[in-house]
Amino acid sequence: MPKHTIEPEKWIDRYSDYLFNYTISRVNDREMAKDLVQDTFVASLKSMKNFKGEASERTWLISILKRKIIDHYRKINSKKGKAEVRMDFNNDEEEGSWLEERVADPFDKTAEDTMVNDELGEAIYTCLDKLPTKQADVFKMKTIEGLDTETICNELNITASNLWVIIHRARTAMAECMEKNWF
């Protein structure tokens, strides 16, 4: 498989429209989309030394952009729902003020959160379907269901060392597949 190279001097001509269209469909704000694409280019320049050439230049840029979009929504949601309740009080013994800050409800999901989660879930299950049956079973039991090693070994009639070989292979295959389908 040939190694891909990166040519940052050509990024704007080659990818800016694609990255912008990808972003605007997810943030629905032209200025924010422009900022996120610009942030992606800056972050990519800073992390060029980490480019291994295993994915295409565009795939690599998209993976960085996806992280930027996720960070954008995390930032918005960390501020959303915060409210201050301030009360001034004055009685015979003391006076002062009381301040309470309410934080956002972590279960209050936005449409964008749902979209990102749905896309991620779809990508995970697409990749799981591509794994050999035993690898998929072990991955689901260990990573998704959180079962302990002994339970998995007993259920699948395998040794602990065999389990770790299988889970390592499954995780490696999942990471490669996710890079192609999600990042």
C-alpha cells in the first residue's frame, strides 16, 4: 500500500470547499464553519509530524475537523444551561448575598449530539459487522458490555491469553475501520 503524502500549500485549493460543506451541514453557522475549517488547517500544520501516510490527506484532515466539531459542541454544551441564582438578604443578625450556579443537565442532548452519536454508532456497528464472529463477540462483551475476563472466557470457552490476543486483534481492526468510516 503506497504511503500518502501531505502538501499543506495545496490544502486551501484542494479541500477548503469540501471541509466547509462538511462543517456547515453540522454546525449550521457560516462563520463558525469557517472558523472550524481554519482551526483544522492550523491544527493540521501543527501536527504534520504525526501524519503517518496510512490515510489520504483528505481523510486525515476530516478526522481533525471532526474532533474540532465535537470540541465545538462540547464547549457550547458545557456553557448551556448555566444560570445564576443570586439572593441578597438582610436581617437583624447579618446581611450579604448568596449565589448558586446551576449547571447543564448532562442528559439534555441537542439534535447535533444525537446526530454525532448516531453517526458514531452506525460506524461502530458497520465495523463490528466486518470483524470475524469471535472477534466481534469478544469486542462486544469486553468493550461494549463491560464483562470481566473470567465471564467472557467461561462463556466462550477460551483462555485468558487467547482472549487478550482476540481483543487486541479486534481493537486493531476496529481502529483501522473507524479511521476509514468515521474519522
